[in-house]
Amino acid sequence: MGMIVVMTPRLPTILDAHLSAALEVAQAAGELVLKFQKEGFFVRDKGILDLVTEADEAAEKLIYEQLRERFPEDGFLGEEGAESEGTSGYVWVVDPIDGTVNFSRGMSEYGVSIGLRGPDGDAELGVIRFPALNKTYWAVRGGGAFCDGRQLQVSSTDRLDRFLIHETDVCRTDHPGAFQRKILKAHLPLLEKAMRWRISGAAVHDLCLLAEGRIDAYLIDRFHEWDVLAGWAIVREAGGALVGQDGSAATCRSPSIVFHNGVCGNQIVEALRPAVRARKARDSEADTI
């Protein structure tokens, strides 16, 4: 693989150093993950309806060690358990393989996700490396969003019946721990009005498609910050926005989010409103019993 060239406006020194490191570490982790995918790996169950591979754990170890060595004062939060407190106010938020099921089945739609949360709680930068696709997406606050040097821009689609929407991952709905049946029911009014509705199985893939203007919105429920922080930085710098599915202000730690192109959010929230009202009414009745 060739060297990644960073094309960006002049940045504050701390963000410039962090971005360069994140790009380099994501490249190294991506090469390690791709090696596992080609040569084989062990898989084990992790919680309800989830799994982890030795590639996830090895990649997170590599990312943790390299970033801690360069930025010992920064905190770290990784999906596979690596965690440390810092003193700088900055926290690395990492998913070593987002889309592990895709990865384990030999698909290409998975990515190494490295985000940096700033002192204000929002994303300072995001780097996502797709090893099997040989693509790197990245963004830094105020510096634009890019894919291998090509600047990204979200779509301008503003009609609900023309929206191409991607949805959070869906698994078994008959499992006692599953919540997907409720989510699908809640999203049905929107599904019936949008032009197309798809699922890729990897939040990083969906968020990068949104930043490129290839889809118009991405809905996700019951997730972790490491699933979306890096992708949110890229979407935001490409002109996108996020909102709670009930229309409330949202962050990367909110329970249910609509990431969108900046012009279609209100229409999506309005289409979801009847189901949101019904769900709140049911929750209110349950609280009084």
C-alpha cells in the first residue's frame, strides 16, 4: 500500500500531530487486520448476539500501545476493553474493527475506526481505514473531510421520497435480549415513505457513505460511542448533521440518532414522530403500573 498523503489546511499543532498519528496507526492496524482476514483467525462469542475475533483484540492492542506511547496524557476508550484515563482532556475512542461480522464472513465492508474526543465532548478528528477496500477517510474539526485526499461533501437531497437511507444493524428478533423488533416497528413509517432503505452491517461504512453523498441519512439505535465518533467527525466536516430520532439535540452518546445530510433531518423526524409518541406513551404507562 502506498503512503497516505495528508492534504489539509494549516491546523493547530496538537490536532496536526494527532491527525498524523491517527492516520499512521490506522494504516498499521488495517494491515494487521487484513493479514488476519487472509490467513485466518479465531472467533468467540461476546455478550448477547455479538462476537469478537482475535483480529479485533490484536488491532486494539496495537492502536492502544502506539497512541499511548505518543500521547501518554490522552485518555483511551476501546471496544475490546482497553481503557485509560488521561489528563489532557482528550480521549481516543477506538473500534478496532467496526463490522466484525462482515469481517468474519470475508466481506469488505468493515473498518478500523479511530476518533479523538475533545474537552467539550465532541469529536476533534476521525480516521477510518477500510483495509479490504484500500481507502482511508479522515476529518479534523474545521479542516474539512477527505477520502485519500479527495474532499467530501454530503448530498443535497431534500425530498423524502428520494431519500436513500441506511439503518442500524439488525439481528435475530426472537432472542430474549433482542430489541430490533421494536426498532423496526418504530422506523416503519419512515421506511414506507423513503425511496430506498438498506443495511450494510457497519456504522463506519454507512457514515462514510453519508459523508460522500452516496446516501442521505443513517439511523442508529443502542450503540456505543466508539461505533460513531470518528464517523461523526467525517460527516460533520462534510456538511452533515445529527439529531435525536425524537427531534431532540443529540450527541454521539445519545441512545437513538439520525445522521443526515443537513437538509433532510426535519422530514425524517416528522415521519418518525407517530411511532416516537406511541413509544413514549407506552413507557409512561409502564412507569405508572
